[in-house]
Amino acid sequence: MKAWLAKNPRITLYFTPTSGSWLNLVEIFFGIITRQAIRRGTHHSAIETFIDGWNDRCEPFIWTETADGIIAKAVRPTTSNPRH
């Protein structure tokens, strides 16, 4: 990985805490849309209808974890051995 990154200097890796990333919210949204629209065998227009309805309700996701809790999870010691 280090050799590849050295050959591709325009690429920068960013590591985010697993429980503190905004991407978790994206995963939550796609989980909801999967359960409520996609798994029902609907097609493109039904997904657009779902998103329009979602936007009409327009309620934000609310973080339930405190900043201290997120930081504590981000700095906890790892349990796996990365050298396997």
C-alpha cells in the first residue's frame, strides 16, 4: 500500500473513527431506502418517490452519542493484529 501511494501522490487516505463518521448517516439512509423501497421490488420511479417523500418530511438524523463517547471509541486499543 505504501509503495502504491508513493507512486500515486495525488491520492490521500483519510481514516475516520468507525462510530464517528458522517458516512454512518449515509449508510443509515441507504438502509432505510433499501428496506422501504428497494427490497419491495420497486423500480427507479418508486425510489424517486420515496426520496421526494423523505425530503418533504425533512427531519434530520439526530446523533445519540456524545462527543466524549465518540472520541473514547475512536482511541480505544485495537483488538486485532494487523500483521497477519
